[in-house]
Amino acid sequence: MSEKIFFITTPIYYINATPHVGHAYTQIAADARARFERLRGRQVYFLTGTDENAVKIARVARAQNREPQEFCDELAQAFRDVWDQLNISYDDYIRTTEERHKVAVQRVFEKLWNDGHLRIGAYSGWYSVPDETFFRDEETIERDGARYLTNPTEDQTKAPLEWVEEKTHFFELSKFSDCLKELYAERPEMLRPDSRRNETLSFIEQGLRDTSVSRILDWGIPVPQSVPEHENHVIYVWFPDALSNYFTAPGYLSDDPARREFFEQIWPPDLQLMSKDIFTRFHATLWPAMLNALGLEQPKELFAHGFWTVSGRKMSKRDPETIVEPVAFARKLAEAAGAEFQIGVDALRYYSLREVTFGADGDFSRLGCASRYNSDLANGLGNLVNRALSMLTQYFDGEVPAGDGDLGLRRAIEAAHPRVEAAYASLDFSGALGIIWDCVFLGNRLIEEQKPWAKIKAGDRESVAILLRELLALCEWCSLSLMPVMPHSMNRLRELLNLSAAPRWTNEAVSAELLAPGHKCQAPQPLFPRIQELKEENLMEIQDNSAVSPEAAPAVAQAETPVETTPESDVIEYADFAKVQLRAGKVLEAERVPKADKLLRLQVDLGSETRQILAGIAQQFAPEDLIGKTVVVVANLAPRKLRGFESQGMLLAASPSDDAP
């Protein structure tokens, strides 16, 4: 029996505005996992799409004197254009206005009614159009004659709620409390990370209420005529419309036998990714309850990642100042480096998955992304590849030399390989990249220790040949292990190595046959050209918020209201402090800076990279006393030049004040 197709999904996105980096985060992570599985030889079905039946979409379109379907067509294409430019390798794109989706959703609604999971009832409650969500009375508060959410999250509306009172269809969610508890007791690994599972169990313990699943509206999928009280009712956007995309796309209840057969082959989903704001209430409660009611097998894993913030504020269409447009930013990043556009795309992909542990929140910094590009990609991997190929070209006419020896680098790769595989498989992207960069650092350090230029000068070509074979093995391994994250750059690296065979993830870290003695590599070309001027103004993309929903206007206006401050105050907010990235490192080298009484130039090993840092501590410490010492470094400080040297961070140091005891 052949191995099951690996089925991975992202949420489908509201299309009342073009996508920002927050949307792209989910897509990049899903794409990296899909590419990793393909490298392992698995067939993959990667599903994404757009949610187009929401009330607010129709309102936005009509506010612009446009037909909702025309508006949807335009923005759905805009989403696809962005994903294509970011090299998102999705296999299917589902739109909820497609006929294949609408027909199947109506059949699901009909089946739920016939099987006794729906009932007719009168609904009255507070409804948020921007959030497409009903809220309990105890979740709201009256203020200035209107009703608002009591404690809205960063991504929930601050606008007044609407009172909705109408006859509607209810899904009897309350009946599923026990089966959901049993499910998560038997399969605790289904909900990740642990914080989201705990949140879900707490939500269920509070008691599940039957939920309204239809509305009296003129935009959406009509309730099927076979169901009582169907007149003028459309199916509620979340249930079972939007959530159903995961099984309507591959062919559940389709009239096409081939699609129905495909559904049987790929179900259930192996991995479903989403942001944490739509996890507990919808994906971890409503979704599995619906699957239980339909008799469908539950997904193997539901994973909620954290939010990107900008200056401590969550990226949100309601706060345009927080919006970073991924394609425009990638283009600016590439321009700053004098590189092609796809290098900027890979740098964005790398930063997104390297900067924070997947599942946690992180603060997106344009300058931080550019700094990491310089330190990790240009100074790290790019430097390694350039040095290896330069030596190969200069000393051996571009042909891989013969040579038997062991400098430890290949053994480090072989030890790292299964750890990287395990990290990718568990969605620990930052961990996988950290392991890879440990090896990159070892490769660059080995060059400094071996001093091949001196050995060539002394006539010792054999030692240099041994070094080059290990360095080229590392380059080959990087072209494989980084392919899920930076596909364009790694394909370019494989071209430089003259590797025509498609990479394949195997138990062996490197394939000696591919870079055997006599194999010809290309002359070096910059893989990641260095950004010479790290200035945030050079990285600011042109914002295009023309499609932002009109309901965002009050939030924008509120955000722009001047706040009374005290200019003299040296107090900072926690959000400002949270931006500072502190990393421990070991001092490898230290020397005085010529003609500078206070400056020392340090080479600090941060684990995954080596940074050059200039510190004004020469009057307190002798250079030789610092070798091997552990220091704390501000790692996300923009580089600056001092006395002709670039300082790539700041050393934290303190001295007692005159009044200290």
C-alpha cells in the first residue's frame, strides 16, 4: 500500500484587503513544511484559498459601488499573485464563491439537518461584522449608548456591535462537549502548542452553547430548499461555510467520482496551520464537532502560530501603520542589497522562520530583517560559499580535488542532519535553522583556523584539498537542508556547485558521489550581496491600503490621535524594551583599535554566527583577559562604523556609580 498523501492546509483569508506579512507568515511556514515533505519523497496536497462570503466583504464592495463578486474576483487574484511571488507552492486554491464549494456546503448543511444536528430557533445577540462573530452578553459592555466588546483582543473590533434578532438554524454544539474532551484526552498531540490546547480545554469546560449557523442576508451560500425555514437565509460564514473548505476542495460529496476518490485518498489532513486568534473557538471546537457530526476522521494535528507585531502592535488591517506588505518589502530589501527580487523573498522567508520560535509571538522589524540578512546570509552562508568556490577556482581550476582526511566538519554535518529533520517535522523552524547555522559557523571558523592561503604558499596542497572537500560537502548539505526555507537561493547554490540532480532528503547527510573528485564547479558569484547601508528608510515599502475595509477608519483615526506625553521622561514602555534581543556569546578574539584609547575590537561567537563588536571598555579590560569570556550582546542593534570598523551589535557592560555601596 502506497504512503498516504501528505495533506496540509492554511486558513482561507478574508479578502477585504490585500495580504500583509502576518498572512504571509502562515503561508511561508506551510510552504516550508510542504517542501520538506516533498524532499522526503512524499506526495503533498497543499491547500490554501480565500473566504469570500462574509457580510463585511459585501459591505465594502457596495461602499465602493461595486458588485461583491467583482470585488472578490479582484482581491482573490491579488492574494494568488502575492503567494506566487513569495514562491508558495500550493497545490490547490479554494474560493468559497466557487461552485464546487457552494454545492458541497449545501449538501453538508442538508446532511447535518437530516441527521438531527441542526434545529430551528430564534437568535438574539451581539454581532461583530468585522470579526464575523457573535458574542455572549457577558462579553460586552454598554458605553455611550452603544454596545462594545468588554476586553477586545488586539485583533478584535473596537467598533460598536450590532444587535441581531431573527429566526435561524442552530448547530447543537452543546451535545459535543463530552466527545471533544474524550478526543483531546486520547490525542493530546492533536492540539499544538500546549498553550493552545490548555486554552481550548478551558473553553470547553466553561460550557459549549448551540451556535447559529444561518443568517437572513442577500450575500452568501443559500440554505438548501430541502431544509425548513430556508427562505432568505444564507449559511453563516464560519459554520459550515468557511471551515468546510478543507473537505470541499479535495472532493467531499462531489458529483465527480475522481474527486470523491481523491478525497478518500488524502483524508484526514495531516497538518492544519492557522494563527492563534481563530484556533480555540473555531478550529479546535466547531471544526472537530462538525467532523464528528459528519462521521469524518479528525485531522492529525492542529497548530496555532503566534502574531507578528510591529512596534509592539499586532499587524492588523484596522491599524495601517502596522502593515508590512511582503512583496513590496522583499523588493526593497533586494534593492538595498543590489540583488534580484527573489533574494529579497528568500531573506524575508528566512527571517520569518528564524527570528522566533514558531508558535510564539514576535516583533517584525524591517531593520532586524536586513541585519539578519547581512549577518546570517551575507556574512555567514554567502561568505562560506564564496570562499570555498574562490579557493576551488584559484587553487584547483574549479575541480573538486581528491583527498582523504577528517577535519570534523563532515562529522558535524552527519550529526546535525537527523536533528534538522526532526526539527522540521515538528515545526521547529527556528531550531532547524539554528542547527544549520552552527555548521555554517564551523565551516567559516575552520577556514580561519586552517589558513589555506598560507598552506598553499608553503606548497601544502593536500591539506587544502582535504579542507575544500569538507567545505564543499557543507555547501552541498546547505543546498538541501535550506531548500524548504529558501528555494530560489538554494537552487542557485546548486547551480554554482553544478549539481543537476534534484535534491532528496535521505538518511545520509551528503552524497559523496555528487561532488566526487574531478567534479567541476562554477566560479564564485555573490549568493547574498551584502547590504552596505542599513537604514530603515531604505527599507520602507510603499503602502497600498486602498482596499482596506471602511470599518477600519475609526480605528485608524483613533490610533492617530495625539497622546499627551512628557518629553523629558526617560521612562520607556515594555513594548519598547521587548524589542531588544539579548544573546550570550563567547569572546574568540580581542584587540585594541588603533588610535582609540577606549575601543576594543572583539570577535564574539553567538553560537550560530560570529559578530564583530566594538566596545568602549579598553580602559577597564586588557584584550587578553577577555578571550574565552562569556558576554551579553544586544544582537538586533543596527550596525555602525567606528574608526573604520563595523560594529555588529553592542556589548552590555556596567560599572558601579560613585554612590553605590
